[in-house]
Amino acid sequence: MTEYNVSDHWSDDDPEWLKSLVSSLYRRHGVSTVLPLTVIVDEIVEWLDLASGVDAWKKSANRTSLWLDVDESVGAVGPSLRASIAGPLAQFQAALSHLTGSPGSVLAQPPGTRTDALWTDVTGAARDLLTALEADDAAGASWDDLVATARDRALKGREYRPIAELLFDQLRRRGLSAEATFSDLVDLVAFGREPEDVPIGQKDVALEERIARARALVSTAAKIEPIVVWLGYEGRAFPQLSAGRVSFMDAHWHVPNARPGRQDFEHKAELWELVQHGYLFKVAERIDEESDVDFLVRVDLGETTAAGAVTRAVDIVNTILNVSIHNAGGIRPGLSQHALLRSGRPGSSTLMISSRATGFPDDHYGANLTAEAIATHGPRIAEALSREELPRFLAAALEVQTTADHPFSRDMALRKPSEADLRSVIPLADRVVQHVAAHAALDPNDAFDLLGQHWPHARWLTDVRRAVHLCLSGGGERQELRNELTREWLARNPVRPWILLVADRAADLHSMCRIESERAWIARMLHSVSDFAAYRELIQEYTNEGDVLEARRRRVRNALVHGNPANFAVVESVREYANFLSGTALQLGLESYVEGTAPAVVLAERTEEYSAMQSGQDAAAYWRSRLAAEAVATPNSL
């Protein structure tokens, strides 16, 4: 849709208001500062679900600002739409008024605990209003208002803009391609052409019939049909996974074998539909060629609308990638191409460019880490996603954690993290925990307390590993012993739990240490694996350390958020602790989602190892008794 095609093809009999109507559908002339009613109501729903802290609902300036936007958006609604949504709109305004006038004790309630009717009434009324705005009649009413605005030649204030923008958002929310629908409206109103007509010439269609057909177009619900999205990624990772509605495939094998007569595989016919012409998902056939994609991901969205399908599919894959890479490392593959299948027939497809300028060139090791991470963590997440969408709070927590991780990932390996990157970890980690707390319907302070209780034992395990790494860091003349210990320590399939390796070979490990200043600390850490008293003493030290770090983290977080002094060295001193809190919260939240268990219960649970060691058993004894019990329960078959 281009403006000159419209303005240069009018007959002398066409009224000026018709030109204005068509021109109002051209969105490149700028946008209004008035928010569409759908946007501000959706914003309020997000605030009801996610906004927390003293700067959220309790702050009067925020409540005033939300009301200013609501009043402005309602004022821009045309009379036809206003009549169509009068009931739900009045209920929403009344419920919001009751909430914003509530006492501070109510407004200070954190997300996940807002079960009072003052909160739930607004949420229900907002969703009812959004449902009304997305209805067929509401879309038609917005079109009527846009036509009426164009007909009123006395208007001088661009009154059409907020109406057109609201109609655009209504179409998007109804599952239609709003851009394509606006383009079809121009063809229909200006030239009398239907969307399926070849766009050449002008048809002799009466003006009022054009307007009526346009109204029917915006009032028609989006088609529900089987939708499959194929995504092509580059990144030299070759994961293999089929779980739930998601399948990862090696493009270098699957694309050539999609040709009829070659090896069969699942979804072969679909892939051939897409690659048979040689333009999409191209892979190298000769050594001097480069592939456009390295692996493919097929996402079956089921019966749904085509509009926004690619975005939904990318979100599903990103969830799998984010969880996998956060847990195990690797590089983030770049999305370079995608294609859509509607009822088994090819729809839209797009070629894109993905750049990796800040990461290692040809990072085969990072790509292998990614493939292994997807193979390890992807199936459970994919299966869970096939059952239900990732809950809103967990999705928000994962998004924030991914943002916090990015500056320190292999994708940014050639760029040193800035001071701003390092400072941002503290408030971002705090936000992750708050989102998980809301998911678990816990007060954030209670969630931080539960997570802090995990710190002493987790810190002990980490320090034991650090001690072993220092022992095996290299040097010395006993290379054969060092190699033997290193092989078992780094083995993919170790013959015994790593704790027992430390317990059984503590003397050998300590003899390998060539860092004199660390020898006493290393001896203490290695000894604590087999001595409960030594372990208990360390746990008390880590508990005291955790209390200090938690108080410092809160002070630093508040300083960074509110602009108070925060010495960089102080910020750095709590970064590991903040990362531990957010990482543990996200891991436990995702575990509860995958297993279908109550998140509050998972946050409070402790491992069997932890429980045994709190009752007086040392780590080595626990693991030996556990292995003995497992051997009795599952004896080796002859």
C-alpha cells in the first residue's frame, strides 16, 4: 500500500471524504500520542499481574498516570464503539476506581498474593473489556467511527488517528494480520478490489457497497486452521530433539534427504514443500559453499490463526534455548529464515541475516555446548510447553534472567562486560526472584528467605569443587597422578559420585596442590567431605556470610534503583550471591512447572543429601549408604 497509488487514481466523482478515509489507513504519516484503549487496558492487566515494589500501585503518581491514559483513550473512542462496549467499559472504570482508592496496605500487596476482590474485580473487568473490544461487532463499530470521522469535514485535529490505531490493534488481537488487512481495506475502498483479486485496474463497485464490504472484512473472524512453523538457525550447532510439538533437525542431513526417493524421516513431505525450489533453508553441497542454516526447528502450533504464528513459534524455541543455555552454557544460534505452513500448504516465508560479531568466529565448541544443552534440558521443557504455555511470571523471570546473562555469555565473548553490565546484575536478579515469588504466590521477602536458606550448603559444594580445581590446576612432577585424577574428575560418565572421589582421593588431591597460600583452606574443604563436625563448622560460617550478603544485596539493590551511592567494589562483592538467588529461584520455578508441582513447595524443599547432612551424617557416608541401597534395590543382571 503506497500513498501515491491512492492519490493519483481518483475520479472526479469521488468525494473528498473517501480520499481522507483511504489516507487514514496509511500509517506512515505518524502516530497519535493517545494510546489505543486496548493497549492501556492491557498495560493495566500487566501491572495487576507483575508490578511490584513501592514504586508500583502504592505510588499515587502512578495511579494518576494510569487514570490520565485511561481517560484520554476512552475520550478518543468513537460513538459507535462506545455504545458497543458501554457495559464492560463502565464495569472496568468502576473496578479500577475502587482499587486506586484503596488503602496503602492493599496497594502494597505484592504480585501473586493479590487475591482480594479489589484486585480480582479489576482483572476480571479488564479482561471482559478486552474481550468486548476484540469482538466482531466492536471491530465493525471502530470501522463505522473511522468512516464517520472521514465524512465529518469540519474536524481539524487528526481525530482519525487514535481511531485508526485502535482498529489496527483490534485486528491484531483478533488474530489477523493488521498490516495486510489495512492494505486490503485500501484496495477495497479505493479501487473496489477484493483481497483475492489480481490488483490491476479499478472495479466498478458502488461507494456504499465498498464501505459495507470493508466493514464485513474487519468484522470477519480470523481463520482457525492447522499451523506449522519451520525455523532455520545458523550457529554450527546440530541438535537432535523431538518432544511435544517441537522437533530440532540437522539441516545438513535433512534438507538433502527431503528430496523424493531419499531416506525417509518424520515431516519429510512438509520440508520438501518448502525446499524443493532451492530458495529456502539452503545448505552447502560443496566445500567452498556456505550454508544459510545449520539446523531446523519445526513447531506445530495446532489449530490456531496464522497471524503472529512465527512470533509464537520463536517464543517457544527461545524458551527451550534460554533454559538450556542458562543451565549449561553455549552460544545462542541466530534465526536466519522461517516459513509458515497453513493447512499443509506453504504460506509466508522470510530470509533474514544474523550477525555474530561479538562472539568467537566459528565457535564449534560453543555450538557443541548448545547442542548438548538442548539434548539434556530441551525435552522436558518441550513436553511441558506442549501441555500448557509457560506461566506468565515464569516467562517474565526467564526473560529477565536471559537479559542478565547475555553480557557474560559466549555470544559476547569478544566484548568485555562494562561496569553498567555488572551493576545491572543486582536489580535484574532481584526482579527474577520477585517474578518467581509471584508465580509461587509468596511474599518476595519470604521467597528471599527460602532461597537464602539454600546458600550455605550450595556454597559449601561450590567451594569443595573450587578446592579440587586448585589441586588440579597444573604444574609439578607427578603428571601421571594428575592426569589420572583429572580424567575421573572430568569424566562424562564417572564411576562414582564426585563427592566420593574427593573423599577417597583427598590425600592425593592435596598432594597435587602447588598454591601454598591455599593449602590449609584446601585441606579443610577436602576434610569436610568426610567429617560432619568440619562440615558443620563451615556451614555456620556460610550462614553468617549469607546474612551479611543478603543485607548488603538489599542495600546495593536499593541504591542502584534509586540513585544512591553504590561503590563498584561493593556491587561486585554481592554479584555471585545475587546470581545464586536468581538462578536457584528460576531453576526451582521451572522444575515446578515441568513436574506440575506447587512452586511454593518446591522452593521450600531440600535435597536428600542436605537433609541427611543436617541430621549428622557426613557427605561421604551419605553417598556410600545411598549407593549400597541402590545396589540392593537394582542388583546387576548376569
